[in-house]
Amino acid sequence: MMLLRRTWKIVKWLLLIAVACILLVILINLFDRKPSPAAVELAKPFVNTLQDRDNAYLYMLGFDADKNSDPIDAGRRRLDKYNQANALGFGTTDPVEPIPESHINIEKFCNPLAQRCLQEIRAADQKKLRATLTANAHLLGRYRTLQKFQSFEEQAVAGPHLPNIALHTQAQNLFLTEITAQYIGGKREEPLQALEMDIRFNRLVFEQSRSLIMKMIATVQLHKNYRLLGEFIADMRLEDLRRYEALIARALIFSESSLDMSPAIRYENDFIRKVGEILGNNKALSSLPEQRLDYLLSFLTRLVYNRQDFENQTAKWVSEYMAVSRLKPHEWVQERAALTHRLESMAQPDISWAYNPIGRISAWMASTSYVDYIDRVFDLYAMNRLVGASWKIRLMNTGVSEANKKLPTEWCNPYTGLPFDWNGETRELGFDPLHKRADRKYSLSL
């Protein structure tokens, strides 16, 4: 009996302490914070400036429209539905009904990220290749129309599901297949002009797009472009390289100013703020299967979530990325480890997380690391330089090792300032990429 009383007394005190702690946390969270200067700055909205007919983004959104439909009109309808749905809160599925697609069967004869296109197309079934190009002539025509745009501007509100823009990336594979087949057929100028036009367009998207997803798509597209250009350079006769020197030089234009990633990081903050808004309105909990759990989480969110503090916390994360978004490649290599350490320190919970715990945890989860993205962008810039270095080495028409050492800084490894690595056994020029998902050295054959 004595033991039972003692046990009950301990349990009672533990319950009282638990209730006191809960009440203390609720008391701490009664008041929200004032907006921080960084949060105020990041809350400024973007202003759309382009007319629909001038905007390549809308053409991309409607790229999969029926043959008889206007891609821009279809893109505008899709975007309006998307924005309307996301203005009300995130759905569990893409709220936009897909535009009817044409029946497209694209054979991947040429994908520079996975294979060497010249070798693959030389070995391909030429009859099947021609049939594929003929069957998808309308898609190639649409892709060439897309290349002619001079402006690009996202107009989608923050949301987890971007409208479908995937088909134009498949169209690029088909386009690269076509110009590679022309090259193998004996042409030189037409394929090079077409490739330079594609590089110019994807560089436009890369430089003018604000969302990370579109910049990543453009990064992949440009990487394909540069790899194929590198193959052409390695395969061309010296007289052709000299004849088309101006054309190749235009294709390799890549300004360091376009490496500024602050617009994309700033744009992504809108999505994070949208998460905070939904948490505040408890909309994110409506899809939970257990109704009791739904009510419990909604109740707790109202008690221990403060939206403005959430925005202040995310502004801290975003500001860290903004601070390094204008670095040059060699500066990024030096700063990368220090930034990662600061981000890890910010993610460690402490006693201060008793205030706005749901907001602090959500800010940490929503402010995902952009380090890998920054790595990929700088790797693209290094790839551009690598192709330029291979071109200059071939023009010198001397031994590769000696010519590589004589290259000016503008055609050296941007991470080290030194010449790219030359492997005499495999006859490949390359560099070690930064981004963690790269499974091998980036290289070109010479």
C-alpha cells in the first residue's frame, strides 16, 4: 500500500510538471514577433512585366498542347488554373488537368549526359532514326519556335507542383539527335548554327529564370549542349574548326554575371512563405486520414506556431544563401565548408526552440540546402570552360599536354585557376565536379 501511494505521488508530480511545461510553452508562444528587416525585404512581391506573346515560359507550359492548339493560349489557361488552385492552398495532387498530348514516341538516340552521341548515332538503325524524326516533325518545329523567344519570366505563384514543362526537355533530345545526324551526314555549318541557337536559348532561360526548378532544367539543357559541342570539336577537321571559329566562340559565351543565384534563391522564399501561411491557416492538415489526429495537430499548431517568427527564421536561412550567391567559383570552393557548418549549427535545436517549435522545425525543413544547386551551376560554368579549352588546344595543333599548359586563365579550371587535368592514357581532358551526385569526373575526349 505504501509503495502504491509513493508511486502515485511520483506520477502525480510528473503529470503536474508536464502540464506546467506545456502551459509554460503555451505562455511563451502567446505573442508573435515583429517582422525582421530581412523578412520585410524578402516579402516584396515580384512584378510581372512581359506580354504573353513575348514570354517563352508560357510557350513551355503549353508545349504539350494538341497539334491544332496554340501553345501560348494553352499555357495561359494552365497557368491561370494553377495559380487559382494554389491561391487557396496546396493540394495533394497537381490541380491542373493535363492538356491533351499528341501521341509522341521519342527514341533516345542522342542524350549527351548518358552517351557519346556521335558514336551512338553512327551505330544506330538509320531507317528507324529517320522514321522517328519524321513522326515527330511537329515537335521539332515547336522546339525551333521556342528557341526564337527573346524573353522568359515565371508567372506561377508559389506552390509544390509546377505546371508541366517536361515535354520540351524531351524535344531537346530529339533536336540534338537531328543535328547530330546532319553532322554525320556531312554537314557542318547547319548543325553548328542550330546548336549555337539552342545554347543561346537555354542560356536565356538560365539567366532570366527565377525559380530553382527552371534554372536546374536550363542547367541540364546547357550541359547537354556543351557536351555535344565538345564532341563536334573533337571530331572536326582543323580547317573546319578555323572556318567556324566565330560561330563556336559565340556558342561558348558565358558571362560570370549570370552565375548570380540570388534571384532564384529569393524567388524560392515565396514558396517557403506560402508554407508558413498554410500552417497558420491549418490548411496543410486537412488531408490527414485520422480525424482525431487532425484536430490535435490543428489545436497544437494554433497554440505553439507563430507565422511571423517562422518568416523571420526562414529569412535567416535564405540570407545565408544570398550572402554567398554572388561568389565566383574559386571563392565558393573556399566558402562552401564554412557555409555548410553555419547551416548545420542553425539546424541544431536548443532551449530557444521552446518559442514557436512548429515554426522553427518547419523553417528548417522548408529551407532546404541549396548548396548542391550552387555546385551544379558552377560545374556548368566549368564545363563551358572545359569545352573552350579543348577547342583552343585543337586550334594550337600541337601536343595536348603542352598546349593545355599554355592556355590563358579564361580557359583554365575556374575552381583552381590551373589548367584542366589531362589523362594521356585515355586522352581525356577534365575536372572533378563539385556537386555530390556526380558519380565521375567530367571529361572530354581529345
